[in-house]
Amino acid sequence: MFLCLRLTIFVAVVLCACAPTPTPPATADRFNAPRQQMVAEQIRARDVRDVAVLRALETVPRHEFVPVEWLAQAYEDHPLPIGHGQTISQPYIVAAMTELAQIKRGDRVLEIGTGSGYQAAILAALTDQVYSVEIIPALAESAAANLKRLGYTNVVVKNADGYNGWQEFAPFDAILVTCAPDHIPPPLIAQLKDGGRMIIPVGPVGGFQTLRRVFKRGDQVLTENVMGVLFVPLTRAK
Ligand code: SAH
């Protein structure tokens, strides 16, 4: 009996020693520390509180969405060029807009202005159906390829003029617009679900823009102004 117990302990010890090393979490990259620092100093410090949003910002590898020449600044507190005269938004703006959209799992979300695909990846961490429209063909193509390479199977990207939304998949629980029109496009309001939220910067090209949150409640459309922002303009297809 005593021998048997000793044997069991021995076997258990040998088994433990041979157990495979756990796979490191996806965040164990050389950018993990700057990413956590970004969330602490730029996002939490500015009062973004939604735990799921913070978790998404802590895990989505922003450095995979910036051009290689800007890699060293991937987690800094400003937008960065992504080519074609466009930018990936400042991390805080991405976080604030995502929190305002109050996304929960199962929501169907539309983004206008795919750009690098980073905001789409953040949304894809929060729900399972993300649709994103980009007007510049090369950006739509590279963002779609990058999202696929990184394993985001729940984002669909289309090259089109997002002013018209994406009728085929409407209505949406949330719409995020990451380029600024000078008025709220009526098709986007029409494609918002009853009870849905739209986060959209509105203002003249190069001028003062206001980030707005639009709620649709039955026939009513309620708009609140959130803060001043500076986005690239929403351009129209010719
Ligand atoms: N959300 C992006 C930020 C992109 S910047 C990111 O996470 O990187 C805004 C983007 O909106 C640009 O790529 C620009 O080409 C695109 N855009 C401008 N007008 C548009 C329109 N009418 N429809 C769709 N995309 C548009």
C-alpha cells in the first residue's frame, strides 16, 4: 500500500514534469508592454471604463495595422499615416467611439471607413458580425487581407462609398463612421435598427467637427454632441 502510494506520487511528479509547456498568450509579444501602457495612460486615464472595450484595446495588436516605417510609434497617443492620404485614428478616439457604441456580443455592427482595419478588429473582439466599407480600393484590399491573416473571420470588408451604408446587411445595432461628412447621411439613419446607436463625426472639411451619438427609437432620432474631433473627410464616389 505504502509502495503503491509512493509509486502514484512518483508517476504524478513525472507526469507534471513532462506536461507540455502552456502556449504563451497571444499578447506575449514585444509590443505587449507598450500596448498595456497605452491602455493605462491614454485610455483608462481618460475615463474609458467599459471592461470589454479596455480588454479589446489590451489584446488587439495595433502594430499589425500600421505601416512598417511607423512601427515604433504604433502605441503612441496620435493618429499615424496609412498611405493614400489617410490615417489610423488615435487610440483614445477608437476606444471612446467604441465605448459610446455600447456594443454587446451578437450585435451587428457597420463601420464606414475601414482604413487600416484596426477599428474593425476592435469591434470584432466585441461582437461576431462586423461589416466595414472603405472607398479606396487599395485600402479595402489590404485591410481585408490583413484582417484575414490575423484570424478575424468575423469582419467583412467591401470597397464602396459608405455614404450609402450596406443595405444588404441592414439593419445594424451600431454604426461607427470614422471619416467626417458635413451632414449625417440619411441612408445610415435608415439602416440603423430601432434601439440602435450611431457614432459619427460631423463637420466641414478641415474645419471644426463634432462627434455625435445618434439614437434611433421608433420614429424618433435623438442626437447628442460628445466632443470636438478631427477626422479625414468622408469623400463621395464620383
Ligand atoms: N477606421 C480606420 C480609420 C480610417 S481613416 C482605422 O481604424 O484605421 C478614414 C477612412 O475613411 C479612410 O480610409 C478613407 O479612405 C475612408 N473613407 C472616406 N470616405 C469614405 C466613404 N464615403 N466611404 C467609405 N470610406 C470612406
